[in-house]
Amino acid sequence: MGTSSIPVSLRNRLSKKRVTLTSGQLKVGVDVFRNLIFFLFLLKWTRKAALQLKGRGILGTLLGAYSSIQRTLYGLFLRAPVVRSQVKKQVADSIAKLEGKLVPQGPGISRYLTLPKEGWTEQQISAELSKLGEMEHTRWEMGKVSGTVYHGGNDLIKLQAEAYQKFIVSNPIHPEVFPVKLLLALWRETSAHWLQGVRKMEAEIVAMVLSMFNTPHGGAGVTTSGGTESILMACLSARQKAYVERGVTEPEMIIPETSHAAFRKAGSYFGIKVHLAPCPAPTYSVHTKSVSRLINSNTILLVGSAPSFPHGIIDDISALSRLALSKRIPLHVDACLGGFLVPFLSRAGFQTVPFDFSLKGVTSLSCDAHKYGYCPKGNSTLLYRNSSLRSYQYFISPDWSGGVYASPSIAGSRPGALLASAWASLMFQGENGYISACHSIVGAAKKIESSIRENPALRDDIHVLGNPLVSVVAFTSKSLNIYDIADGMSDKGWHLNALQSPPAMHVCVTLPIVATVDRLTEDLIAVIEEEKEKERVRLVEGRGKQGAAKGDTAALYGMAGSLPDKSVVVQLAGGFLDTLYKA
Ligand SMILES: *Cc1c(COP(=O)(O)O)cnc(C)c1O
């Protein structure tokens, strides 16, 4: 358009009339402009300050400011030249030690750092694979590993491998939504067959999972590569919805501090500001009043866990749902861990609470098929109350030179074979299979919980956090260092999880663990006795707590917990990730 749309007469007049400003007028103009900018700036920060005070209260704000000052000062201290070189050296030492443990070295180890010139024979590969399989790994078969392997049954594994093999070349990135592709696929008889089969299985996995959560008519879902992707997509969908429908450009979400780290990842990837809502003792479920106070016009999503990873606690989803409804904000329920347990609790004979789409405020729910769904790793689902919520996570590029591109989630090409083995696993297990597994697993968790609460050799030294209803039992100690107990259990071959803020540990019961519950209790009693004995010796020798030799967990979390600035922990963790890629 430009000037050509201005009528000619007006244009002439404009060009004739010279606008001349005296320097005084100019100065006034600049002043007004400057004041306006200052006013807007002030408005923005006043609003931020008001929201901060509303969200955290005066005391919370002061405490926050205090710890942020402490963090900054400590950060400066770490950056002082002498300290920095010292820290750098210690971090390097620790990482070198880790490498020594993780990366096998020595004359017996062959390393393959380039492609073999000629491909190997099947026999060679098979022999090498067997060797690799025997390299040191955690012995989940013994039932001493928390989480990780949820089923492990041989017949299921065989079935999954068979399903995988049948569909090994399939890739559902070419769904037949476009007539061209469909025609092409129909023309190539066989590929049409794969596509149809995988598409059908994927749609059925979603339908079966939807049917477990009281989903109303019109509910929709997708499969993803894991809980993290499901959570990322739920946050993205909420962000896009708020942008399109409410024009929110500075999105914020409120998550329980105990909710999974994947939500923080979503915040970091998608530019969503994350507010952590406290989950205080004794319930360890999210404090709904705090969530309410943190809501503002930028809030795009509320979150609750069913249950949470650290403490296995189901947040008060009913209260969150009421809040979400009254403020008209989406609510995501993270049932990644409990998705195949919580729906079956009451039929397995246990107490339960409402947590799913039966609560009107719940708009999305993530449920991992690769945990208690017993599918191979790489399988999760994300469900929505309606399909318009789902379409906010779609990525469609209509003008790409490679063709009209449409994909439902992060992945481009996807392994159809994994979907086939997931479908096979769900069909194999069946509803009764899941109910009976729930009965064994939650029953075992209850047994662990009641031993800790009632056994005289345990109840005085450790106590359970909150009231867990599902498969995770978290506990801590007032009399002993809980991380020493974690290290003691590691020495006895257990792989339990260490938790922080507050220091604690948990066991996540899986089918392989069910049979070893009594052993777990016995070992816990023994470890606690050993720790108390060490404490007595230390007292007698007058060495105090400092004299104690620390195991790995106690050393890491002891340090992490005592530092106001976590940059050293971040360096160590980054070094650990590097180590994973040392060939
Ligand atoms: C495991 C888990 C996730 C994340 O799932 P991944 O499959 O590891 O990406 C999310 N939330 C909870 C509660 C979990 O236990």
C-alpha cells in the first residue's frame, strides 16, 4: 500500500506544509517520549513485583531474595581465580575416576572406532553381542533394582521381539492422510499393508489407553517415544492454545516441586517460565493454595502427578481440577509412572482417589506404556480431553520442498516395530493381567511400607514420607544419614534411588522386586544396625560425623545439598554425560 493509497490532494497538502519544530518543542517531545518509556518500564516492573508478592507472599519473596543473593555471592566465590582452578581440578579428578569405572579399558577390550572395512559375518556379530551382554550390568533379574525393568518375563520378551521383527521396516511417518501418498502406498501392495497394519495398531493403542481413564466421548491421544516426550507435547499444546486463544506471549506454568524433571525441560525448550509450587510435609502433595496464588494472566498450564516419581504421592487432583475449571486453565495429570496401576487400584483391592478425566478440569494426561504397561522402552501415550487440544501439538509445513509435511509430535520417522511390540504387549497382558500385576506390585509396596512403620528394628530410625497409594515408597531418617543407608544398600547389591530436598531415598516396586521384598526389609535392618554401630564407634572415639568415610551417594548428595550454587554439580553431571559417549 504505502503512500499510494493516500488521496493525491492530501498528499500535495502534506508535502507543501513544512513541519518545522523549534528546539524547545523538540525537547518537550523527547521528554514526553522519555517519560512514557519510563512509565511503561515502571508499569512492567510494578506488575512483575505485584505478581511476585501475590504468588510468593512477603516472607516468601524475602526468603527468595535472600537465597538468590547467597547463590550469587557463592557463585562469585567459585569464580575467584584460586577457587576456580581448585574446583576445576577436583571436577576433572572425579570425572576421570568415573571414566575409569564406566569405560572399560585394558588389553582384553577391543574397541571399534571406525566402520569395519568389510561387514562382519552373522556369527562374528552374534558372538560379540553375547560378550557385550555379559559386560557388567545391574542384575535386575535378582529383583534388586528399583524401577527400570518393570516386567522382565521371558514369554513377554519373546513376543515383543517377534512383533518387532515382523514390522521392522515400517515407519508410520507416512500416514495416509494425503491422497498422493495413499495412492502410492496402495500401488506398492506390500508397503500399504505395513502402513495399514501399523496405523491400525497405533490407533488401537491410543484407544485402549483412552478407555482406561474415564475419557469422555471425543477424547483423543497420540503415542510418543516416552514420558518425557508426552510431557513436552502436553506443555507445547497448552502454550500454543494460550497463544492462539488468549494471545499469551510470556507463558508461565505452575508445577508441583516434586513433579518430573521433564516439565522443567519443557520450560527450558519451549520458553515457558516455570513456577515450582511447594509440596510440604506431612502429605508431600502439592499445596493447592500456593498454586492458586501463583496463577496470573500468563498461566498456560497447571500440573499434578498421579503419582509423583520421588515420593509416589498422588497430588490432590480434585482440588487442582476445581481450580483449573474456575480459572479456565488447562490441567495436565502426569500418570507416566502410575498410568497402568492407578486405574486398576480399586479392582486390585486397594484404596484409590479420583485423578483422571472423570474430573472435569483435567485436560490432558500422560501414561507410559513402557513402565507398568510392560511394553519395550520407547513407548508412551499422551491423552487429551478433546481433539482440538491435540491439534495444538501438531507440526504441519504445507510448503516444504520435500512435500506437504505433517507430523504429530517431536519425531519425524518413527519405529513402527516398537508400536507393534507395544500393541502385542497390551493384548498379551489384558485387563486382568494388569489388575493382577497391580495386586502383586502395590501389595509388595504396602508390605515394605508397613515394615518401615511397624518393625521395631526400622520404625525408630526411618520413616515413610506421606501416604503412598501406589508402587513407590520413599523414606528418610532423623537419626542417621539417609545417604549412608543408601550406600549400605548398594553394597548389598540393591539399586535404590536417592532423593533430595528433603534428603531421602525410595524403592519403586516392579514385578522382579515383588519376590524379594522380605530380603529388602532384612537388608535394611542390617544396614541400619551397621550404621548405628559406626555412629557408636565414632562417638566413643570422639571423631564426630566428620570422621565418617563417605560412600558415593553420601558424597554427591552431601555436597549437592550443602551448596547454595549448584554449578559444581552441573559440571559433574555434564562430565558424566560426556563420559557416556567415550568409545
Ligand atoms: C518416568 C517418569 C516420567 C518420564 O518418563 P520417561 O519415559 O523417563 O521419559 C515422567 N513422570 C513420571 C512421574 C515418571 O515416573
